[in-house]
Amino acid sequence: MCRNIKTLYNFEPPATDDEIQAAALQFVRKLSGFTKPSQANAEAFAAAVDDVSRVAKDLLGSLVTQAPPKNREVEREKALARSAKRFGT
């Protein structure tokens, strides 16, 4: 599951709230072992996703770097090339 979490820092344009929320959801899913929690655990699961999302957003906002922002399209193309090399497609 966590292989789907992408680096969100130092991109132009910056990561959106939706991207941060999706990464938080994947993280909480991995930690809990639930893809979808039971009704008894739904509230705690949702609260954890919200908390992780908030903390991740704070983290991304407080990090500093001298490196220029990465281009999303260029990084996507690199990932596709790595995938093609790895899986032969």
C-alpha cells in the first residue's frame, strides 16, 4: 500500500490538500491494516486520517530547501521510464 504514497515536497505547483489527504489515508490504512474500517472503528480511522493530513501539511509548509522545485510532469515521465524498464512495458 505505501508504495502509492508519492513525495509531495518541493514541487511546482505545491501539493494540493487532496494529495496530502490521499497520502494520509494510505498511511493510516497501512498502520491500521484496514482498507475500510468497521463502523465501530470508522470515527477513530477518520480522525487519524485528519490528524495525519494536518501534520503532513504543517510539515510540508515548514520544510526549507535550496533546491529548485521539481516539475511534476518531468518526474512523472521519469517514473514511467523506470516502470517500463522494470516491468518491460
